[in-house]
Amino acid sequence: MTSYHWPELIINLKQIVTGERISKYVITAAELAKVYRHPLIVCVNNPEIHEAVDSLQRKDPSLFDYFHVFGQSIDPVAPGASWTGSTTPRALANLGAHGTLINHYEDRIYGHNPGKRQKETGEVNNKREDFRFLRETIMAGLDAELNLVICADGPETAAEIAEMLTSQDFKDRVYKGFGKKLLDNLTTKSYVEIERIFGRFPEGLSKGSFKQGHFKEIFFGLLEKEDSQQAYEQFKVLFTKYQILLKESISNIIEDKLKEHFYHAVINHAYKTIAIAVEWDEFIGKGISIVQQKPEIIKETVAVVRRINPTLPVYCGAGVETARDIITAIKECGAAGSLA
């Protein structure tokens, strides 16, 4: 999915709207978003992503101009890995998800306060290993071309996430995935084109195609087969080295040029697909408005993220109770919108 302007409202359905209610809910929400021309994101239960997307597709594909379906979590697991029960980012993308939540309080990976699961088990989730796992989850989501809403339990955690997203290591890793795909494609095409012009100069040898006459025709003209065999034995090592050097040279030239022209564009695009949502655990599901009770939390988070990386939008998370709360979060606290 291409990047889009982040909407003012993201709705997390948790497990409250599920099953046969999903289709009716997303169609109604999408039609309202289209009527009022206010884009909307709805996060649905992961297994029901396809049902939500398919319902909208059958109803009216133009609804996707204003409405996007997100999942609720992913794991940093690649297809083919031995991790029973995990949700791969690619699986969400294949179901049709435009993005996903990450690190929500109820499925917290890292934070300075324990998430719901950690409170029940008496554990903590502020270790370096927890943060590394969060970083890998973010990278896995970006590799699958998902948009990400990364939850943080306060300004300190939001700042750590923003700093990680702005680090040179993060930028290099983001570009590496894109660059490798593009390089592999272009290098292969370039090498094939060189072979077309100059003949299968060394690949034909490495495959022993001289036995079919190709070797003799290209390199040794009318030499007898015995002479060709002798020449092949003499020069096959040199031909193999030539093949390796040719491919490496093409790769290096293309890689340098690609990075020169695409690096910053790729990083800037990645930032357009990431948002941070600040939560305040005490207000989740309590009917207490963070905008009314703790507006300084939103303001401080917005300010610290902007200092580190002004391209990252910050959402007001838990404790949004009314439309007035959303407007206040945007106009008075500087948030991009609300995760409700």
C-alpha cells in the first residue's frame, strides 16, 4: 500500500466487534468516512482482516479511498520459521491489511510500565531484550510493507522509539531491504543483457555447454573437439574468475548508484508509514479522559518526538471519551489525532 495522509481517528475494535458483526461495522464506518470525507483506520481482529477487506471490496472499492483496515499485532517472524502460533507480518499483508498496531498495552512488548499481560504474571517489559524485540517487530512490519501505529506508555518510551527510528542503523536496515530487492532484479537483467551482446562468455563454460558445440563455436571456431577440451581445461578457472568479477562489478556499480539516488527517498517514505500513539495505562477502559485529566502527557510526548523526528505523527491513545476530546487533543495538545 502506498503511504497516505494519516487520519484524525484510528479505532481499535479489540475483540468487541467480531464475527458476523465485522462486515456490517466496517461497511457502515467506511461509508460514513466517505460521506464526511474524513479518512478512517479501523483495527480488527487479525483472523478477520480478510472478511473486513473482502466486504468492502464487494460493497464498493472506492471506499478504500477513505478507509483502511489494520491488524492488531504482529510478530517478528518470517515465513518458513518454526514459531507455532505466531502472526507473520506477511500473513497480515496477504490478508489485505494496510497496517497494524504494535506494542499496545494489552499486547505490550516494551515499556517502562508493565502491560496487561505482565501485570497478570508479575513480570516487567523494560529490559534491553524487550526493546530489541520491539525493534525487530517494527522492522518485520516495514519489510512486509505494512503501515505501523507503534504504541508507547509515555513520553520516555515514545522518545526511545523515535530515537531508534531516527538512528543511522535503522535507516540503513530500511534501505537494505529495498536496495537488495531492486539490486537483485537489475543485476540479473544487466548481466543477461551483457551475455546477449557478448555471448554466454563464461556461464556457458561453467555449465559445460561446450559439449553441445556452443563453447567451440564461440571461442575456438573450427578447432577439433580434442583441442577444445584441452583449452577448456586450461582456461576454465580463468573463465570462472571472470564470471565472478563481472557479476561483482555490475552489482557494485548499480548498488552505489541506487543508494546515491534512492536512499533518502526510501527513508522518507518509511517515515510516512509510521505513527506513534501515546497511552496512559490507568485510563484504558476506565471511562477517564486523558485529554481532560493528563493533557501534559500528550503535549510532552508530541514535543519530545518532534524534537527527535518531526516527520512522525503522534496520536493520543487511551482515554479518549468524546469528539471534543479528539478536537482538544489535536488543537490544544498538538496530536495528529486519536487512537480510540
